[in-house]
Amino acid sequence: MSETVLDVRNLQVQFITDEKVITAAQGISFKLEQGQTLGIVGESGSGKSITSLALMGLVPSPGIVSGGEIWFKHEAPEVDLLKLSQDQMLQYRGGKIAMVFQEPMSALNPVYTCGFQLVEAILRHQKVSKIAAQSIALSLLQEVKLLPRDEELAAKAISHNPALRQNKRKLAQEVAAEKQALLDRYPHQLSGGQLQRVTIAMAISCNPAVLIADEPTTALDVTVQATILDLLRELSLSRQMAMIFITHDLGLVAEIADSIAVMYQGKIVECGLVESVFSQPQHPYTKGLLACRPNMEVRSQYLLTVADFMSIKSTTMGNVEIEEKSPPPPPEVTPEALQQRLTHLLAQNPLLDVRDLQVGFRQAGAFGQTKRYFMAVKGVSFQVYPGETLGLVGESGCGKTTLGRTLLRLIAPISGSVMFDGQNVATIGGHALQKLRQEMQIIFQNPFSSLDPRLKIGDAIVEPLVIHGRGNSDRHRRKIAGELLERVGLDPGLLNRYPHEFSGGQRQRICIARALALRPKFIICDESVSSLDVSVQAQVLNLLKELQQEFNLTYIFISHDLNVVKFMSDRILVMNQGQIVEQGAAESIYRSPQQEYTRRLIASIPTGEKRPRSRDLF
């Protein structure tokens, strides 16, 4: 058996339309060895995912693999996957080459239980009975650490009912019932991290030679992300399974991969061992990606972007030329300057004063009566000062977003007060609340769902002005919209385009322009950069900082990414299970966290340093 499991040679993928031919991947070549992890890195549109889909034979129409070879060499005879028929490819897809997709909720069918879908995958590729398939499924769920081992389940059952220690048969029944209960859960009954473990169990169910993980941690919290990375690393080592890990974050890939391929505009522009690429990057695009993420050790005034390291020119022949640039490092913000700014901010009267805020969601009981309330925010108190950026961090489900929306009265609180500029947002209503909301805006997480697809972006930006009676005329409002677009770095001539004609980063800029339309004092940024590529993320973060200086804005910056929050914030609040468990200056929270929960969040941040592996492949 060859040590080389997969040999990709000069792969080319094109999308052929009536108007033009788009080359999504061109000249892709790499080898994947048994037990090796290859990280493929690049921004959206670089060709990462389409390359992985080509390996699986899943390129969507009108795309075609127009050239190259994909040799699967794990077993004799070696075979070029591109020469197989669809029926022949079924023997390899899922069984010998498996894939973990980016969004686990959309990767699983919501109308079937997780156990049914996992058993179905096993039955499809293995000649076993349904009972044996269920047993394999339970073993896999234990392997991916979603289901505790039998000994742990037994110990848990005995702790709840000590009499089971004397009744082995009853104890075995309790353990079996607990295991079956997990198989009987539907996707909506599991968290994002749990769902991703189910999809990983499904992918490894047939002991594949190659596992492709396409952005498997993008939608997950840093703590869950760390556990999934550890799990994938362990599975690769224990099963001697080759893995392709696809991401846009170089910090992540450094922790799990042995070698890296950096993709840009459908081509691999740099490849090599993790250590060499990180210590001595050769291509300007790689240098830009490495510089985009905030440095946790040093506070910079702004972030560098890919555009700072390279410029692109089109030749007369239609080719693209890259010209490398060498930007100076951004100026650092000294600890003395940070302390001086914080002292100035806290000397003012607070713009927002939250006292003992409680937010709950009614859970219905029999006959529609209220059974009880699920408390999402439990007695939270804090202040925000004019011109400040207050970071709000915590894992999914901790109450961050609920708190942010309650501050704007998009969710009504059960009790407590939210004093904004002298008025209690928690109690006022009608015209008074509408008038106050002109001073309070929000930028949502997903720029793709934040804009009405039927509304031109000019109309979307003008809409708040119309609702609140701002502007002298339609022409005047359009002029304001054009100025706002220009301020966020977009061409005012784009006002008549629809949202689908823009990238994710451009849409988020449009959302920022809309939030600025009423010239508010206070903006809540709710995970406003989490769905963006690292370079686009850096651009948006720089923009938010510039706008804060220009318009004297006050932010609450909500995120689960402490890298980003520390770069943006003057102070940080740490939330867990609906409560603020720690707060203080951003630097002190990072340098000297007092709570174990905060220390765990910080420890989960990708460092960009390669973690030790028990087997050195090189």
C-alpha cells in the first residue's frame, strides 16, 4: 500500500454560463500522505470549497471538472476518480473519502433523528444488520465524545439511584435507555458543537482514508471550536487518517495541520510545512492573511489588510499581475495611553445605565398557561460611557444577544431599568420610544439576512430617514445615502443595486451606513464581523474605529471572539449563563483574568502556533 493516499494533479474546475466561463480552480496540485493533515487556506471565492467538492465528485451545475487528475492510492488498484462513472464514484464518496461540511444544521435533515441518519450512513457503506449498525453508531458517538462511555453512564445512573448498584440488569437497562435517548434526538435538540460531532461521527463511520473538513468550526464558539479541533486531531492520529482542513483563518490551521496550501483566485500561491510558511511567508497574500488578525499581545491603532501587502493590476492580455508592497507596522497603543483614555471615559456621566435587568422567555404548560420562565438575563447591571467601546463576550446561549436586543427594547424585560440619556427604555413606549430609538441602532450578525433582497440598497439606507421624518426631500435623502456609502468605502453610484450584487463585506458596510443614517449616539454591534473573512473583518473593524472617532459613537461590541473584542474594546464584560461573571479594562481581563470561565475562553483562542502531535510526519 502506498503512503500517498491522494495525488491531485493540475485540477481545473470551470463554471460555464451563456455569458462567460469562470475558472474557479486552476492548476491545483498536491499530495496527501497517510495520517497527514493538509490545511487549505484562503478567503471566500478563493476556490477552497470547490476544490474539495471536486475531490468528492460533487461540483454543482453548471460547474464541471475540465481538466486534471485525482488519483486515489490508498488501495490497489490505484484509480483516477475523475474517470469513474457516478455509480462507481458512490463506492468512494462517503466510504473512502468523507466530508464534514461547514454548517452542521444544514448538513443534517431536520425531519429525521440524528440516530436514524447516522445508522443510514453506516448501512449504506457497510454490510451489517440494523442492530449492528446501531451498535456501531453508539460507539462512534462515544468516540467523538458526544456520548459518555458506558462506565461513565453507569456511574451517573448509580449516583442518581444508588439501588442500581445491586441490580446489574436494571443498571444495564438504564445505560441502554440513556444511549437510545441520544439516538432519538432531532437536530434542533442539539447545540452547534454537538451537531458537528454528529456529522464527524457520520463522516468517520466507514473508516475513510481521507476526511475533508470544510470550515468545520466557523459557526462555533472559541471553546467549542477548540474541542472540535482537538477531536479532529485525535481522530487523525488514532485512525491514521489523512485529512484536508479548509479554513480562512491561518491561526486555526496552524494548530491542526502539518502542511499548508494557500489559495488565491483559484490557484495555490504558496504551500509548504506549517512552520516554514508561518515563519517565512513568501507570497504577499499569505503575509496579508497573517497580518489581518488582531495580535493579543500588542494593541495596534489599526489592522493591516491584504490590500496593504499587494496590489492587483490587469494586463492588456486580460491576465492579473500582483505587485507586492511592504507596509510599515501599525503604531502601537501604549498601556499609558490606554489607561489615560479609560480614565477620561469613566470621568463622564454614563450614556447607558443598566440596573438589575432580568429577561425571561415564557415556557407554556398545560392548556397554554405559563409553566415557568426561562431566564436568559439574570440581574445584570453595568454602565456604558460616551465614546466608549464596551466588549461583551461569552459562549452561545450565555445571553449576549438577548441583552443587546433588550437594551433597544426589541425584547421586553421582566424587571430592571435601562436608563439611556436620562430615559428608561424599559418602561417608555409609543412615540417616546420611537424618538429615542433614533439615538440607538444595531448592526446584526448576518449581512445577508439584514437587508431586504427586494429593496435596492439606496432605499434600504433611506428608509430610516423616511420613517423618522429626516431630510428635506427625496433628493436630499438620496444625497445623504450617497454620502454615507462613500464614507463606508463604497461608490455612491451603487445606490440602485440590489443586495445580491454585493459581497458579504460590502453588505456589512451597507448595514453600517444604514445604522449611521440617523446619526445615532449609540450602536450595538452584534457579532457584526463573525461571518466575514479575516481580511474583510480587518477592514470593517478599522472602519468602525474610524467612524467612532469621526461621529463620537458609543459601541457595545458583542462577540465570542476575544481577539476581536480586545482589539476594539476599552472595557470587557464576560457573560456566562445570563450573568456577568467578570468585568474590567480590556487589557486586565486578558492579562489577569479572575474567573475560571474567562481563563477557559482565553485559553481557547487560536494562537497561530502549531500544537505538538504525537507523531511527526516530517
